[in-house]
Amino acid sequence: MTIKFNLLMTIFLLLSACSGDNICSFTELPVYPKAFSIKHYTDRPVKGAKALTYRVASSFPAGEITAFIDNEMTVKGFKRYQMPNDALPSFSWSTFSPKTGNWKITEKVPARYAASWKNEKNDEIAWIVIDYAPYAKVENWQTTAQVSFQITKLSEFKRAEEELEKLMHNTLMQN
């Protein structure tokens, strides 16, 4: 399942784009008030995608951050959304188990929080990943939440998911 999730994100990034005169006018992604190292990305890695990354000095499990984000997305007209076939548990903290090759719910670091939302018009999808993990450039990673937030058109996301299903099917047929 983890391979499937990673492939879906890779294919999505390659396929997600607004074409022609269709300028993407996505909802602005919320930035937590105490955030630092804030970076906004437009048309990166592909035309049409919007992304935001930042860090927050916060103790695990960052309840104030997750509550803020969930509230802001609700105010912006988004509802919680469970991504189909998602390997990561939604709206909860999990850790990857190399033994099983799966993600499992956890109450300690290192950990990853994943959540996604769809807007009321059902044409935009946003997802967030918050990590407490040992990265080379992050000091005090046990108390620094690393936030990555992305948004795109739902139709592009679904198209990427269909491409992933084809790829997975073809891979299984070859083996």
C-alpha cells in the first residue's frame, strides 16, 4: 500500500496541471500563525499545482495545529475527505513499520499526520502531511512540526489515480 501511495503522489505531480486558458484559482491554504520557514509554491513541480510548506515549534501531537487547519478548511467550505486506497490513516498520527510494510497508528515520534479535504463544489482537493521526523536540516525535530500542504483540481487528482490503477495493473500482469 505504501508503494501505491507513493506512486499516486508521483503520478499526480506529473499529471496535475491546468491547461490552456483555464487558470487555476485555488483556495488559499491556511498558514498557522506561529509558522516559520514559510515557502509558497505555484506551478511547482508542474503548472497548476499550489503548495505550501512551513515549520512550527510545537510539541507532539500538535493538537493546536491540526485543530487550526481543520477549522480553517471548514471555514473555507471544505469537508473532510477520505482518499480512496490511501495507505496512511486519515486525520490521525501514524508511523511506518518496515517489518510489515504498512503505516500504523502511533502516539509517539517519529510520526506523520495525514488529512485531506474536498470543497463544497467538489472541484478542489487539498491534503496536508505533518511530520515529526529526523531530517538533516531540522534541529530539534522532536518538537518541530514540518507541514506540507497541497491543493489542486479534483479532476486532475482523479485522473492521476486512474493512471496509477493502470500502472499497478500492468505491473501485476508482468509479474
